[in-house]
Amino acid sequence: MKSRRRQGATLGLVAVCVLVIIVVGIGCFFLAKIFGGGREVANATDAGALNIAKNVMSTKDANVGVFIDDSDPSKYPDFVQCADPLPTKRITLLTYNRCVAQALLVALNAQAETAAGSTQANGNAAKVLAELTRLGTDLRAKLQDNQLTSYFDKVANDTRMWGNNPVKVDTSKANTYVTAFMKPKQSTNVYFYAASLPGSVPGTPSGVGDLPSNWNTQTASAQLKPPASTYQRSYLAGYENIVVPGVGSIMGVPVFPQQNPHLVAKTEFDAAAAAPATYIPPNAFSVASSSTESKSGVVGGAVAAAIVGAVKLNTANNNYDWPAAIPGGYIEIQNPAGNTLPAGYRGLDQSDNIFNWELYNGPGIEVAPVGADGAAYTTNVGAVNAWADYNNSTGADTNGHDPALYPPTLGFANNTIFTTTQSSAAGTTATNDAFLLTIKNKPVNCLTLLQQNNWGYPCDKFLSSMEGAYGRTPVSGAGTDPRDSLPMYSNVDLVKGQVIAAFQSGAKSVSISAPSGTSGLGVYPNGVYGSNPTPYFDAPIQRTGTIDALLDQVTGATAAPGYTNCTKAKIIASMSERCYEIKPDATPAEIAALWQQDLPMGKTFYIYLDTTTNKLIISETQPPTYKGATPDGNPNDTNTVCVSQYGLTGNLIDVPIGGTPADLNLHEVPYENHSGNLQGQDHATWVLSSGYQNLLGKLQFANTTTGNVENFSRPN
């Protein structure tokens, strides 16, 4: 009995133990499911938060970006080229710092321009900063919108241990989705090149156009630095108030280039809840989740926080960091239209002109009127006078005159005298005495009248007859009219043309006034300058030149009073710096090639970045960002406004012989007497612009003339 009782007691104890073990095991199983489900909820929440931090850097989704449009002033047109890729026309947290860097360059440009005397640059830069503020405000609103929790739902897995119930955003709480502004003074994703800073231009005052001292981050890790050739090899600091004195303050967002988005401690996240500025976008995101355990109906949840990172996953992906630039910036280069030459102008070679021969250097032509419309003239000085003396004498020869005065016996042969009965007809050589016996008037020497500035009757009346007799090209002869439908003559050319046209029309004098206004500019064919040209005998004396050659022409001559500070080197240095602002990694050769573009009168060219080739180009086609803006720099800055001045008379107009042909290929000059003081000026005016509306500067060439009325008289 005892044995049976003992066996039964043992079996009961075993049964109880087994039952307890089963109950404990089942309890542990469900407890493990509860804890495992909680971990699944936490992991899913972490993944959802990370997905939000990842996707706010995307350029593909309109929910995380602000649309920009250069045709709408309210859509941030200054920053239209900061989108990447461009066709998206969208600024996200990935590209926002590009806009910050552009605005900072505009502010630095304005600071430098103001130091050089600009009264508009700071105001325009303030408009760009205001545009950046609006952009940041709108992007912040996008990033703080609860719609971004949709990225949480895209990766949050179901909880297998909680009955495959989904992990969802906890909508029962007021602060389900929260943003923060973490890691102040850490790296944005933009960096600088020294050559693209306006303070790098020689002559800029110290501290002007340079980055403020707190602009950058110092990173010990080499892989977290921008390329080695960049300025101080640092990124722009984010959530740091960068002040440009006199212009305003700018702030970027830390987005941690070369780092992946990652989870952050909630306590650290909560400590960064306060925004450093009302317009600045956040860079960290927290989300609360919830899920239900199926068996117990217990609701559990988690909270996770993540911060952004900017990385390039592969070569096909977009960029993750950029050099500071004004990618839509452009430079305008203009050569104004020229003049048309005076009506009646003919570009003739006047080498065979009568004023180049018989009426040039002596002995001249003696002419005496005969009858109503006739004359006798000769270069055999004394011959016509001898016939007048003979015909006015009395004597016993067959003609009733003094035989001692008969000209042929005095050495004046008849065939050295030309006669005409019509002033418009060419004279013919006298073959007998018949016409010569009618000469009663004493002759005048037309060369003497010219030299006395007293040209008149009878020389003017019989000029065409004399030209015909001596076989000289009439001064008003035919020729091809060189005037072009596209005006191509500078003001200096116009003055030259007026003198030549007057001479060719037969005018014995002409008064010329300096043309008003400006004209385009060309270069002299031998490559020297206005103060020392080798003038062509005909207009135009200036030809189309390259930008480089036009700068040489202006700056190589004698500077006008007040413009001695300006040099070609200063203009090129300043323009090159602006080119580096458009493309910071451009090569010196790429920029130097731009100055070799021909610039005809009446043409405007633009320098800008071709986004297809990523090369700087110079083209007549306006850049995509062109809005017709005017420069806001100082238009009277004598460091970049070059003017040369030179006298015109005897130098470029009414030019005398001297190793080269004189005007019209005359032996001397068209007119030997002149009074007045006509001056020519060549201009190269480089006016900087801050980058407002993407204009970075305008270079304009021009030619002007000044001085009193100049009187030209006495054809040579």
C-alpha cells in the first residue's frame, strides 16, 4: 500500500510540475512575443524616421521641395539655376545651400561695389536676401508638414509577433511629427574657391568682399572635407549667422556631406527644438508610432529621431555638394551701333586728283576768262599773261599789236595753253593764234588763291574744264557708296567721312562739328592706338576687333584726364573673377579664350554657363536667366572705366602724307587750313553688378568725339 501511495504522490507531483512548466513556458512565449513585437515596433519606427530624413534630401518629390520659376517674380527667379537636376525646377534641402551660397556671393559683391562707390548694390543684394528668406520659409513649411510622414508608412513593416498588425504613425498625439535644428556650426554642402571671391581682385580694400571669419567648419577627418584645391578646404558652416557688414545676414543648413542620414538620441533631438531663425529649414525629424498586440489588445509604440546626410550613392545619382557659385550668372558685353557716312560720300582713291598734282605744289594753273563762258589756262606760268599784254598793246604787226610782245617769240608756245569756250567743257590745246588773240584779262594763279584761302572766280568756274584738260579724276566723280545697312562707322570715321565727302563734292571749305552721342568702336588695322595710328586713306579706319584687341586699343593710348587709374589688367582681373563666380572650377585658359571673340559694332554678346557642356560660352543668344537687368555697380569707377583721348585733325582726319597715304591718297591733305580742336575718345566701361537678377557686370565699348566746330579750307 505504501508503495502505491508513494507512486501516486510522485505522479501527481510530476503532473503538477509539468503543468507549471507548461504554463510558465506559455507565459514566456507570450511575453517574448510582446517584447519582440515591441522591438519590431521600435525598429520599424527607426526605419520610418530614417526614411523621412533620407527623402527630404530627394529632388524627385514635390512634397519635399519648393517650385521655382524665373518667369514668376514670386517663385524665386534669382535661384532658378540652383536646382539639380535643372529640369525639376525644385529646391530641396539638398540644394537649398546652393541658394545660400549664391546669396552670400551677391552680398559680398555688393559690399565690394559699395566700397567702390555704388549706391544701388546693397539694396539689390537685400532683395536677394529677402528672396532667400522667402524660399527658406516656404521650404521649412514643406518640411514641417505632416504629409511627410507618408515616407514613414512606406517602410514601416508589420509586427509578426503582434499578429501582423501594422506600425503606423501615432495620430493620437499632438506632437507625432516634430522637426529640429541640430548640429549648429557643422557642415553645409557648399564650399568656396578663392578665385570666385570679389575680395580676390587686386586693389580691393582689405576685408571687403571676403568671407566673414565665422564662415567655415573645421573638420579633422579628411574624408569630410571638400576637394583639396578649395578655399581653406572647408564647408560653409550651417545654423551660423554669417553677417556681411552693410548688407545683411545669411544662414545655411547643416546637411553633412559625405555622411549618411542616421538616428540621433531623442534627448539630443529635443534639445535642438528651437530654430536659430524663423525662416531656416530643419535638418532633423522625429516621429511617434503605434501598433496593437492582437492577443492582448495592448497598444504599444515608439519614438525615433533621425538627421539628414548628403551622399552620392553612385555615379548616376545627383551631386551631394557644390562649389559656391551664381550658376545662372552672366556678363553682358556690348559694342554700340556705328554711324552711316554722309550722303554723297564715295570712297575714291584720289591719287590722280588735280589738287594732288597741278594744284598741289606749284607752279599752279594760271587762268584768264575769255568772253562770256570761255577761258585760257596753263601751267606754263607767264604764257597767258604774255598774251594779255600782247593783245592789250598797239603796234605795227599784222594784228595791230607790238611785235616785240608776241608770246611765241618770247618762248611761250601756243601748245602749252588750253582754251575753252564753255566752262563745262574740257580745254583743248591751242593750235593757232585765233582764240589766244581774244585774251584781254590778266590771269590769276589758282594755286595762289588756294594758298591765300581765297579760292573763287575764275578757278571754281573752270575747275571741271581744267580737270578734263589735264586728265584728272573729277573730285565729285562716281564711285561705290560704301554706306552699309548695318552702320559700321565710328564717330571718328564719321568726321573723316564728312571731310572727304566735302572735298569730293568740290567744296573749298567745310565746317565740321563733333558728332553727338556715342558710336561703336573698332580697332586700327595695324594694331596701334588712336594716339599713334597708321590711318587708312579712306573710311572706315577702324575694323572689327576682338574684345581683347578693343581693350588694347582703349588702354594702350593716352588716357583722358581723370582716367589714368584704369588699365586693361584691372578690367580683365575683375571680369575673370565674375567668370569664376559663374563656374568656380573654370581653367584660366577657358576664361582667356572668351576675350578672343570678335565684337562688331551693333552687337551684344553674353558670357554664361552652358549647362549641356558645363563650359563657359560667349554667345549672342541671351542666357536663360536674362531679364534685361542694368548693372548696380558704380558706372564712374575710374579703376574700371577706361577712356583714351587723342587729337583728330592731321592725325585721323584730314591726314597729311607721311610714310603712308594721306586722306584719299592725296599727296598732302584734303584741306591745308583748319581751325578748332576736335578730339576723339575711345571708351571701355566695365560696370560691376552684384548678381541681382543674375547680372554680374557689363562691359561696353564706345567711341565719342568732342571739341569746337572745326573749319577746313584751302584744298591742297
